Amino acid sequence: MRSENFASLSRKTFIYSFVVILFGVLSFRLFQMQILNQEAYEEKSADNSIKAIEQTPFRGVFYDRNLKVMVDNIPAYSLRITPAEYDSKLNPLIDKILNADSGYVASILKKNRIYSKYIPIRIKRGVGFDVVSWIEENQEHLPGVDYIVEMQRGYPFGIKGSHSFGYTKEISPNQLDAEKDYYIPGDYVGHNGIEKQYEKELRGVKGFNYVLVNSKRREIGKYKDGTEDKNSIKGKDLVLSYDADVQKVAEEQMIGKRGAVVAIEPKTGEILALVSAPDYDLNEFSYVTSKEFLQELYSNPDKPSFNRATMSLKPPGSTFKMLAAIAALDMGIITPSTTINCGGGFTFGRFFKCHGNHGSVNVVHAIEKSCNSFFYNLIYKIGLDKWKEYALKFGFASKTGIDIGEESPGFIPGEDYYVKIYGEKWPRSIMASLGIGQGEVSVTPLQLAKYVALIANDGSSFQPHIVKGYLDDKTKQIVPYKFPEIKTGIRKEVFDIVKEGMFLVVNGAGTATHIKMPDIQISGKTGTAQNPHGKDHALFVGFAPSDDPKIVVVVVIENVGFGGTYAAPVAKALIEAYLKKDTIKKDKLKTKNNQTIAGVNLED
């Protein structure tokens, strides 16, 4: 019995001793882990914490049709703050270093606080090297503050392209919500124009470097020795249909004017130049845009931000006379030999004046001399709805589909429009003004360019566009984009007759003989858009060479007067720049503001 009790006690003592020893070992091990080897185990515990460092790809650049760089990338420094690591007590210091208003940094961080605190926030783009040096020298005292080298847009050829290139700006919260699978706060995206319409092609594909970080978010090495890293892929380089020389001349010609210029290749629909004046400097959007610049841009009464080439709606004036001629010839209402007598005007309910007394004229000479009486008569023979039907064949009252987004459709009235306003007995005298491109009809300069391109190319062309395609990185060949073909279905013979009249406008006894050149034959038509609020608007539409059109030019200059006087010389300069670019001298391309041509009848 005694021996049994002793044995039981021994077992208990053994078990107790074992537990004590085991607890002691575990306690020592825990002490070693927590105290002696704390740093080593912190680093080991972070082995599963991976940080993805984003590689922003280079944005695609813009070339002109001859592969001159029009929009490039230039390096710029951006200061960033990672909120999780940053001490807000540094805000006043960063404000001062950036030469920003007090509270600037705080406002940027507040705007982005809805996003992960581990995502770096771009505080300012385009900081100077002095700021970068300061960050480098004081890095240990600036937790969460760093800088990166990014690319911003540059314009090496000196072309503004304000209303077609567009610009890049920081992504908005709404855009970020819509495409959060790709973008993060602070990313720059295309805004307006080509930059916006071709954003997905231009932005490229982001890359990522994966690194290991410890509990303090400090990098301690590459994840899997960098084998999982993904390099960024550069965005596509776009090849524009622009001719840089022609675009530059167009911009120079429109300095100090309000209006628009569009030049187009008639066979392809490729835009050679597009200008809206006044314009603005896209470089202002490369950095943080100043409040003063934006205030001037949007409050300026001349509206430099408004794209007059694609959005401005005005009556086409006498440039629309070809439309009535085409409709009447195609319908068989008139032939080339049909004449109408002009006795200085036309009476239908009231007297509609013609600017001359042209006598008996056929359709060719009516276009040449811009005889109002002929076209007053003609629209009544055609009928309003038939006239509208032909206008629609040329794309009026519809957007052209140009690849820069913003565009107005314009307006072509039909009988239903006037019935709605006046009732079934609407006054038919209204039609007279429509026959000469006045009244309720409204078109954009781009629509006029499409219309004249279809005339020049015998009724066919392609949708107007600015981007030809992209440059393949490997082959260095242009990969073209495809655009819809346009066909009016109108007979070639009709266009031949109308083009004969347009040829005589410049080379006969018309209203633009002062732009006649000995070595390049130009065909065209002047126009004046009536303006009830001030001086009329000057228009000229034309193409060259007359026998094999390679360029169509439309010029609209606001509040100056007759098209022959003010708009036609601008068109001539563009035609020379395109067809004679190797020999033309810059000083020949200048036309003086408000220039008049003595001794020539320039009335439309």
C-alpha cells in the first residue's frame, strides 16, 4: 500500500516537473521571439506582405502625315504623398516648398481620402529640380513624401492644335468610378479632342514591380526576385492626317481673327488642317492649371475654348448655291443650257434683290457671278422638301462623325418645320432666302468642307477624320484605321457642270479672281453669311488643283464682311502651303488683317 502511494506520488512529480520544464522552454522561446529576435521575426512575418509598384507607360505620341512629331512626351517630376505613411504636420512645410497657397496639400489629400491610404497621391505635377533635391536631402524627415518622373505633353513643332489635340488632366472621381479596374487616383487621362477619343489606344498598358515590405511598409526586397514583375507597354503612336506645315500656316493666318479653317483631302476625307480662332495654349494644361488661366479661357467674350470649326453654326450664304444647282440638274429641272433672266432681282410676294443685273444666265454663269435671281427662281422649281433631301445627301443636319467628339449637327428646314410655326398656309416667300443659303439654314465649317469634298470628288468621299492610323512599333509601318465611305448617288455629269462654274469664280469673271495663280488652278465659291447682330461673316470654299483636286479648303471669318475680300486669301495661302510647300516663302503666306483688294468686285 505504501509502495503504491509512493509510485503514485512519483508519477505526479514527474508529470508536474515535465509541465514546468515544458512551460519554461516555451516561455524562453516566446521571450526570444518577442524580445531578442523581434526585428528578425517582424521581417519574416512580412514575407507575405507584397506591395505592387505601378509602372506608368509612356503615352503614345502624335505624328503628322509625313511623320513629323506634333505631340510628344517630355519628362517632368511629380511630388507624391502616401497618406498611410505621412504626417499631416508637414502640410505647411510642403505648401511652402511648392510655393502654394496655405492649405493646398490638405485640400488635395482631403479630395482623395475616399481611396486607399496606401495609394500615393499626386500633389503637384511639374515640380522643379530644386524641390526634387530638397526631397532627396530630407527624405528621412519626410515620411510618405516622394517624387516620380512622369511624362507630360510637349508640342515640339510649335503648333497649338488647341481644338483637335485635346489635353490630359487628372482623372475625375466619376471617371475613376467608371474605370477603376485600370486607373487609380492621380492618373492623367485624355480630355477633349484626340487625347480623349483615342484614350484607350494612347494610354498603353500599365506594368507592375512587386516588392516585399515589412510591417512599417518599408521595402525589404523583391518578390520572387522580380520574376513576377510585368513591364509596362507603351501606348500606340497615332499618325494624324494633318500636314504640319499646312496646320501651322492656318494657325498663323487666323491670328487676330475669329472664325475657322478646315482643309481636307477630298478623296479620303482626311483632315489636313483644322483651326478655330482664337485658340489657346495647351502647354498650360501640362502642369497644375492656374485659376487665372482658366478664368480668362472661359470668360473671354471671344470664346477661345469654343471649337468653331465643328460647333459654330451659321448660314452658309452663297456657298450653298451649288446645292440648289446640283438638285435641279440631277432632277432634270434644268440643263446646262437653261437660262433665267436676272433683272436685278426676283419677285415672289415681295421683291428679292440681286447684287447685280446679270441678264440671261445659265447655271454655270449663275455660280460664276453668284446671281441671286437665278437661285431665287431655282428653289421654287425644286421644292423645299426636295431641296432638303439633297442637303441631307451631303450630310447636312447630321454630325459628320469626326473623331474628336464635339460637333453640332446643324439645321436644314423642311415644310414640316414651317407648318409647325406658321400652319399649313406658311409664307412660301421664305424659300427665296434659303436658295441663296440665308435664313434658318445653319451649318458648321466642317460640314461645308465635307460638302465641297463630295463635289470635288464627284459625289464620293470618306467620313472626315483626323487620325489616319497608328505606327506599328515593330514594322514602323502605318496601320490604317477604317472609316465609312460616303456616296451621294448623284451623277458625275452634274458635278462636272457645277465645278465648271466654281472654276470660273476664280479663273473667269467671278468674285475670287484675285486669288488666281499662274501655276495652280483653284476652283471655289465665295459667300457672305448675314449677321443681324453686326458685320456679316465672310466665307470661302474651294479646291485645287481644279482638274485633280488634292485639297479642299473652307474658311469662315466672323464679322468682317465679304468672303472674297477676307476669306479667299486665307484659303489661297493654305493651298500654296500644301501644293507648293517646298518653294513657298513664309512672308508670302501672310495676309494683313482687314485687307481689301482694290478694283475687284468682291460682293457675293
